[in-house]
Amino acid sequence: MVALPDVDVAIVGGGIGGIYAGWRMLTSRLTGSGLAVWETARGKLKVALFEGSDRIGGRLLSARSPHMPDTTAEVGGMRYVAPAQTLVTGLVECVLKLPYHAQVVDLPGNIAFLRGKLLRTSDLGDTAALPYWFDPGEAAWLAASGAGSPASLIGRVLTSLMPGLMENLNAGTLRQYLEKVEIDGLPLWQHGLWNLLAKGLSADGYAAARATVGYDCLGGNTNALDLTAEYFDFTPGVSYRMVNGGYETVPWELQNRFQAAGGEIQFNQWLAGFEGITLEDGSTGIELRFRDGTTRTARAIVLAMPRRSIELLDPEGKVLGPENIQFRQDLASVAPIPLFKCFLLYPNCWWQDSKVSSGRSLTDMPIRQCYYWPAGPDGGIIPKRDAPGLVMVYDDLLNVSFWEGLDKRAEVHKAGLPLNLKSPGHHWAKFQPDTAEIADPSDPFAKRLADNWALHPATTQMVNELHRELMQMHGNDSAPRPIDAAYMDWSRDPYGGGVHLWNVNVQSDVMLTRMTQPVEDFPCYICGEAYSTNQTWAEGALQTAEIVLQQRLGLPKGEWQHG
């Protein structure tokens, strides 16, 4: 009898893309797929997932402070766009049937603290009130268009360069249109977005637009085709939805279903490298080598990992070896984008004295975006003024390095070291008054969310500066100090960035499929948000997982998938 490999499919990476791929493999009809022969040989397909940390979820990181145990903070990904993001919408609402709610973002009375001037969101359409020197044409357009914010100047330039843009956006054919656009004789993907914006934006117009859109990366100079599509994910009228119990509920539920279907999960298993081997039946397989010295064999490997995680693997074998120059170039076709999120828990909602209680406020200070977090298990309660409340601070790119300088533990998060390592001798800001409630030990998911909070404490230096900037932007000089704080800098290893964006001169619709199997006829596949055309969203991880499942392995669509 021919000996079988240890597993049929080894999935490395327990983010949403990895656990979703494993769940689909074990719960789909395999007849006619590449997995059917493997199932026949063993009697049942054997799929194992190897995760370097002690949890499934990756960049979905939901957390609960012991001081507000019925309120879930989203330290990682927090929302999806419905109904446009069909895969994640169908998974959340049709398959897992998770309760959800709409997220409130921009409200007229919220704050815009720009260049030291305290304004309201409703003031952003008034160029006379804004502390910027706009070009006369920009000022006239803002006044006449009723756009409401200088952030719309980005859209103004893009639509002037691409006259059919809005028509195709409204028709749901934006991406197909952008793939055919040429500017100055070059396809859109050969332009940087900032380079294009410079054609129609003054220096201060650009500064105002970038400040008021809230995300520095949306005004950056990555691939103009993909970043244009990304920009219109953040325009007025877009519907954002959040999972009531936390976005991490999605991978948690998939983990339970994967294991119930016979899937194996090994935690704290860091892949060191892998190479192709010849299996006893003569086919090409994979040998996985882990940092603890153990090895496993498989018929195929799925790297459900972002760029930086793959870069940390040993440069060996047919895919990762130094002779595969093409793969190294392809791997570098996306730019990891640093993201920072911090939740500050206050003993009362002092910001309500500034007449703000929900949605988002903006500033050009390093905190950039401030969300007044809703309370309660369904995310639907605005806390009372004297009740405890959460504020989320959210920024990207250069601002992340500002906060990194206030975390004296940064060195332990480089070179792929486990995230739970702590360097000795540094003071941690751990606020644990006697009023703290302990998570229900009979509810494993509640314990997971409590652990997520406890394992991501902010330092005293960071909390002090966050608090100072929040008071300044709200015009308050006597707010109480936070009693708890948790944060994550997603530029840390092994993530490298919170999200990814395609570089200039990369044709993403071609690279999208190529990266799912980097070496033809070799059983190594890649999925995840990084190399998708839905970057910055969980939808991207599911998109590339489906390419691996359907186009590479021959699985059918899920019954809930449309189109």
C-alpha cells in the first residue's frame, strides 16, 4: 500500500481567508474537483490549518474591556460594504446568519479640527471657514456643488480626467471602466493617484482633501486604478455594516464549522519554510518545516498570508528560492499600509459636552480619526453623558510611526517574533480598578474577546498623548483620564501592514490570478487580502480564496454565492 502524506491540504495562516478556505474544502461537493482523487485515496479529505498565534482571526481582532463587557471594540477590521461586497455579505447574513447593524460615520455636528481651528463637519463645505488657501476654481466648485467637504475635490479631479466615471460607478461597472481608461497615452494602472491629483489640485487643496477624507493612503501615490476604486468605497451614500458581536465572530464561527467537519487546527505553529517533494505515489507534494523543528507532508499548501509573512519564510524551494526572481518581484507588487487603532475607555463621555456623541470626527493631528463608539451588545446605544464610554482613534501611514515611537516594546515585534512577547524593564499602562468585571468563563468567545483586549495594552506614554490630542480637538482642558486602553499597530510583524495597496505599474486584474498559484503545476497556492482587487477589506481575502478553490482546485461555488 502506498503511504499517504500527513495531510492532503496544509493551510498556513488562520486569518479569515485561511479558515474560510478550509471550511469550504471540507463542506463542499468535491465531485469533479482536484480534491476528489485525494478524498478517494484517504476515504475523507484531510485538511490541517497551521497558525502561528493562539487564535483564529488574523487582522480581525475584536476585543472587550472588563469595564464595558457588553460592548465589543474592533481593534482590527470592523465593517463590510453591503450589498456590493457579495462574498462577505452572503457569508455573514445568509450562511452564518449573524446579526448586524449599520455603522454611523459622518454627522453634520461632528468635529473637524484642522490647522488648530475647531470646525464642525457641516462647515467643511464653507471655504471661507476653512484654514486653507484654495485655488479660485476649487473654492467656486466647492461652493456651487454642495459637495460638503474638500475630500470631494479628489473625486472632482478624477471625474474631470475620466468623464465616464460617475456613470459607470452608478451602473456598478466602475472597475470594468477603469481597466479601459487611458490618460496621457498610458493605462490607468501605470499612473500613481497622487500624480493624477496634482494635475487638478492646488497644494492646499490637496492638503485639505487628504485631511478630510480621513485616510492618508486614499490620497497616496499607489496604483491609480485600484486606489480610484478604493476611494469610491468611502464616499457618501455607501452603506457600512458591522457584526453585532464583533467581526471576529465570523472566523470564530468558521473555525467551529471547520473543526466539526473534521478539520485540524494547530496553534503556535510558525512555518519556517517549505519545499517540494516526490510523494510515494509519484506525485509532487510539499514538506513543511516549522520553527520548532517538526515537519509535515502534504499534497498541497495554501499560504493564507500577507506579503510580509511570506517574506519572513526561509528563501528555499521552488517558490521561495532565490532563483525564482519572478515570484520575488510579484510578491513586491503590493505595498503594506501601516494602520493604527487604539480604544480609550473613559469613566464618562466627556466629549458629549462638545455636542458630539456618535459617528466620526476628524483632525490633521496624528490621531486623525476619532470614532465615538456605540455601546451595548448590538452596537446601538449612545452612552449617557455620565456612563463609561469608548473612543476609537484610527490613523494610517506616517501617523503610525508617531505612535510607534511611544511604544517602547516595538523591537519585540520585528523579525517575525510572536506578538505576545514582552521585553523586560518597560512600564505598561494597565488600568484595572476594582470595578472591573471578569468575562464569563463558560463563554469561550467572551473569554477570547477579553483576552484580546488584555493582550494589547497601550503604554502610559501613548495614552497620555492620545488623551492630550483628544482634549485639544474637542476644546476641553479638564477631561478625566482614561481608565483602560488597548491598541494595535498593524505594521508589526508578521503582518507588515493593516492592509495593502497595489503599486504603480502593476496590472492587478492579471496579478490577482497569477499570485494564487505562483508556480505553474506546483501545488502551492496563495490567498488573502493583499493580492486581491478588494484590498483593505475582508472581501479581498474571500475573493482570492475563491479563486484558489474554484479556478485552481475545481470546487463549485457556494450555494449562497450569486452571479
